[in-house]
Amino acid sequence: MFKHICGNQETDYDNVSAMKRFVVILGIILFVLGIVALVHPSFDYHKHEEVARIGPITATVDKPETANIPVAATVALLVSGLVLIVLGARAKR
């Protein structure tokens, strides 16, 4: 009866612990993505374009494209990842 009135301490602790783990894991993921963007700021891919169609016959061209990751996005990933890791680790029970 006392647990019913005061609330279940173990359930509250489990919820906080799960939230801390989630925040730390999210921070680690963001930080790793920031490191990948820092090490490899551009990546190449191929785009298929249809240039001509005559009945059932089509002609396509395979064009190489390059995409660059902005430096601001890289810095934002690194900083937000670090902040989440620190806040998750320092959160109170």
C-alpha cells in the first residue's frame, strides 16, 4: 500500500536509466557520423539518365555525381554528439 501512495521507485529509476542510455547512444551515433563526415567530406555516386526512347528501346547515360557534406553540418554533428554524451552521462538518477 505504501508503494502505491509514494510511487514505485524502481520503475522511476528504470525509466531514467533507459532515457540516459538512449541519450548517450544517440550522442555516440551523432558523434560517429560527424567523424565520418570529417574524414570523408565528399562522396561519389552514379546517376542514370534516360536520354532517348524509341519505342521499346531506351538509351541511358551513367553520370558520375559528387556530393559534399557542408563543414557546418560536420561541426553540428560533432558538437551535438558530444553534448548528448556528456549530458547523458551526467544526468541524475
